[in-house]
Amino acid sequence: MKKGHRFIVLALAIGLAIGGFWFWRNRAGALGGRTEYRTLPVDRGEIVQTVTANGALGAVRTVDVGSEVSGTIMELMADYNSIVTNGQVLAKLDDSTYQRQLQQGEAEVESARASLKLAQANFNRAQELLDLELLSQSDYDQAEASLAQAQATLRMREASLDKVRVDLEKTTIYSPMDGVVISRAVDVGQTVAASLNAPTLFLLAQDLRRMRIEAEISEADVGGVEEGQAVSFTVDAYADLTFTGVVSQVRFEPVTVQNVVNYIAIVDVQNADLKLRPGMTANASVVTARREKALRLSNSALRFRPPEGAIVAEPPPRGPLGGETAGPASGMRTVYVVEGPGLLRRVPIATGITDGSWTEVLGGLSEGDAVAVGILTAQDRADAPSSSTPSPFMPGPPRRR
């Protein structure tokens, strides 16, 4: 074997020997009961359980204002952000065509009235002649039918005239409610054609001081969302502000997007300062449960599992859980309480709500119990500040001047 190869083999052997020594030392310490654990005490505090959701802000009521008749836009009396009232004129269409149709309709009604007058006179004369037996029954029937036809013609002409008058009135577009103009889809001189669907001219919002969020709640979380729950949310436009609202409705209709089932929750929002605008994306948190001064422990304690070879005392025989009374909605979990140096006790507990960092303890633990959340390594002990020897990097007491 070459000299270089012997040097490499020797270095590997030394490295393996050092690694094996440290592994044996740490394992021997653990088996000897000297494993130290990081702990956190069970304490009392507030737990707020929330469900996150996203949704778009919108007005409580919006109305599309359109035109039922065709024509050219002659005047616009409202624009974006215009405050309008119920019955206010928003736009006017060219009404010259409907004016001509009105004149034609009036003339047709006058002609029908004249025809009716003549038919009535002929019928009266025919009735007199029939009484004198100077007119046949067939001629009398003909005169009677002509009168009925003239009466029907007059009613038809009057109905057509009424329709023209209605169409003429519709060339003036009125606001159907008090509100604000969100969008305007036409300009002066533009022709709108009303065929099967009424073309939209304006979009009105009733009152932007009251808005709502259509928040999408996943099917896994919708069971905890109810009407009346408080909601806090943020929008990108005001990242440093938190707004509030209240759940007013949880819809039963499922909304499936990319095979994910969601349900829409309507959140009522007050917008007195008009900072919120329609279409903004709200990142909302629905408060589904809140506990004041609840007995709680860190969620890291629920994730902790003892290392291999740790000394763990089993719990006493199953019986009523100590501590607070477990509720019907509680779940059973296992944690480990540190009883002494290197000694753990496995404790089954009943848990309640959680906020992602803390979990409510309903039974099995008492306030002040030291629950293991991890293993205290040699590096942790080295990094821990000593009370007897101050660290040279820590600031000392202030100097007197």
C-alpha cells in the first residue's frame, strides 16, 4: 500500500473512533438517566381559535342600470363616483324616432275613432230599419259586426299609442335607488341596441358605508363557522390596519374550484371612512371560539416524543382525568411531564380548542406542570447564560459618572 493511501485510512480510522466515543458517551448519559429536557409550564391565558378565509369586498346591494329601448346616447348626467338619488336622471337617449311614432299613433287613434263613429251610426240606422221590417236580418248582422270591429280597432290603436308613450318615457334613464355610480359603460354619441338583453349603462352601489365580504370557507372548516361570529381581516391597500366584521350568513350552496369544495360566508362590514373599496381582496380570520384564562399548554408539547432509551413512568390506571372537566368535544392526546432529572411521566390529557400555538387543556394536567417540549442538548447548555459567571458579551451594569 502506498504511503498516501495509508495516511487516508489512518485518518478515517481516527475519525470513526472519535465519533464512536461521542456517540457512546451521549447514549450512556441517556441510559444513565442524565438526559435533560426542555420544558414549558402549563399556564393560563387567552386562546382564540380562528378559521382563515379569502374573499372579495363588495357593496351590500348593486344594481345594473340598463336601457329597454334602442337609441343614441344624447346626454349623460352621471359619471364615476357620482352620488345619485332615487329618481334622478342619469342619461337621455335620442327620442326623435319615438316622437314620430307617437304622432303616427295619435293619428291612427283618431282614424279609428272616426271609423267607430261611422259604424255606430250605421248600426243605429240598421236597427231602426229592422224594427220597421225594411232591412233583412243579414244586413243587420253585418252592421252589428262592423261596429264591434270598429270598437276593437280603436282599442288596438289606443294600446299601440300607450306602448309608444312608454317607450318614449324610457328614453330617459332614471336612478332606481340612492347610491353611488361604480362604473359607466357608455359615452355620449354611443348607440345602444336593446334586443334580447338590456344593455348595461351604469353600475350603482347602494351605500358603500356598509359593505360585505363573500368569504370562501373550506369544507373542513365550515362546521365551526356560524352566524354572529366576529371576523377580523386585512387588505393589501392598508397592510398596517385590521378591519372587523360579523358573519351574517353561511350559505349551503357548495362552490367547487379545482376539486376543492368551499362554502360562501357573508361577512357584514362597516366602512364609515370609505377606505374599503369594492373588489378589494380581504384576508379574513373568523373567530370560531374564544377562551379567557383557559388552562393551556404549548403545541410543541403535543408533538414531543421521548428518545429511545428514555426513562418513562406509565400513568396510573385509567380513571377520571384530573384538572378541569373534559367537555363532549374534547380530544385525547398524550404529553410527557418531567418528574425529575431524566425522568418522564406519560400523561393522557383531554384537549379543547387551539389557536395553532396553544391548546386548551380540559383534563389531565394542572397549572404549573412542567411538560417536556424537547431534549436539552450540550449546545443548549453551553448557550444558556450562567448566573455565577457573567458573559463577556453581555452588557454589565451601567458605569457611574
